[in-house]
Amino acid sequence: MATLEIRDLHVSVQTEDGPKEILKGVDLSIKSGETHAIMGPNGSGKSTLAYSVAGHPKYTVTSGTITLDGADVLAMSVDERARAGLFLAMQYPVEVPGVTVSNFLRTAKTAIDGEAPKLRTWVKDVKGAMANLRMDPAFAERDVNAGFSGGEKKRHEILQLELLKPSIAVLDETDSGLDVDALRIVSEGVNRAQAENGTGILLITHYTRILNYIAPDFVHVFVDGRVAEQGGPELAAQLEAEGYDRFTAAQQA
Ligand SMILES: Nc1ncnc2c1ncn2[C@@H]1O[C@H](COP(=O)(O)OP(=O)(O)OP(=O)(O)O)[C@@H](O)[C@H]1O
Ligand SMILES: [Mg+2]
């Protein structure tokens, strides 16, 4: 069992006019096997939260805590966080020319496990995971995300999720830009990772459609740098019908 606890998290970014506070007291707790959805308006700070958990240097934590099973995540480097069991599927996956998918996955797996995976089972695992995600085996020899379509990049994020087996995964708009078949295939990949490894999932999304495939236990409404309301799956349907007016109006008042 793993528990990621975010307590009263405040995060700033450096701007030309000095530091600007983006996260204004986030409280969130995710356990193994749970699925949490975060929905909220553009610019409310959802990706900032995802990057802050992963340890992106652009974001400065000014107060609050993030712990994984009691261990201080904020004291860890990015790779220590990955080794501790945290995973981020980025909203905009980066291209890494010169590094093949196959090389990247094996290097990541070796770094996270502390030893190289056994070649025979590893090759089988990669092939199996790619087949599950309906990825052409040719992708293994292409450079990471270089020239991948938007949807292909998202599948590659979930391929990593399936192979690296994190205890807690943050998926930032993994559903954006996927065609209807890809949405189902990627969702099945997330559900498999959860069923097989007990991964706790924090799913950032704008759309309820993915939530038909990946059933959330909890839905959090994220507005202006904090969680404005929490509920069950019914909250997602309500947001889809009513939008964020009642939250943003409260914020302006
Ligand atoms: N360097 C910067 N200067 C000024 N504002 C910044 C800077 N970096 C980030 N921000 C602001 O931080 C806010 C939060 O951005 P973030 O990407 O976390 O939003 P989001 O909730 O993920 O939005 P979306 O739904 O569009 O993905 C935005 O308003 C963004 O413009
Ligand atoms: Mg975002």
C-alpha cells in the first residue's frame, strides 16, 4: 500500500514581474488502487500540481508538504521520486531525438529497479505491452516522441506506465487528442496497470468521456490553485452539465 499526501501546498513560478503564486493551498491524498479525477478550468494550476509532484525545477514550493508513505518527496530529486514509485504522464510529452524508445524504456526500468531487467522477459514484456496498446513494434526503434502524432505520444506515456509499474501515477490530460479507439485502448492500459500493480491514479482531465472507461472513486474540482470541491463520480457529470461558473463566481466575489 502506498499513500501520496499533499498538504497545504503552495507553489510559485518565476515571472518577469517576480514570483507568481499558482498553487494556493492544495490538499489531496491518494492511496494505492484508488482513482482520483481532477477537473478544472484552463490555467487553474492542474499541470503545475502534476509538475510539482514530479519535481520540475521551474516550480518553487513555498510552503506545504508532499509525502509518499511518510517520506518527504520535496527533499527528493526527480529521479529519486521516480525510484520511490511516482510517475508522471505529461500533458505535452517531450521529444528526445537520438534516444530510441527501446533504449529509453530499458534505461528507465534499470534506473527505477536498480538492476537491468532480464533481457528475455523484458523483450517479451515490451512487445506484449506495445501489442496491448496497439502500437506498431516499429516504434521501439524510433526516437522518443520525435515526429510522433499527439495520440502516439499519449500511448507512449501509457506504455511507460505499464512497464515501469509505479505505485502512484499522475496522468495529465492523457485523453486529450485521442481518437475514440485510442481513448478506449489507453484507458484499458491504465485499468490494467491499476489491476496488476495496484497503482493509485490521479487523472487530470477536461472531459467525462474518459471517466466512462476509467471509473473515478473521487472527483476534485480544481479552481484558482486549490481544490474547491470534492465528490464522487456524479460531480463530473454535474460539471459537464453546469460548467465552473458557480466556482469561479465564488472566486471573484
Ligand atoms: N512563467 C510564467 N509566468 C506567468 N504565468 C505563468 C508562468 N508559468 C505558468 N504560469 C501560469 O500558471 C497558471 C497555471 O498553469 P497550468 O499549466 O498549471 O494550468 P492548467 O490547469 O494545467 O491548465 P490547462 O487546463 O490549460 O492545461 C496559468 O495561468 C499559467 O499562465
Ligand atoms: Mg494543464
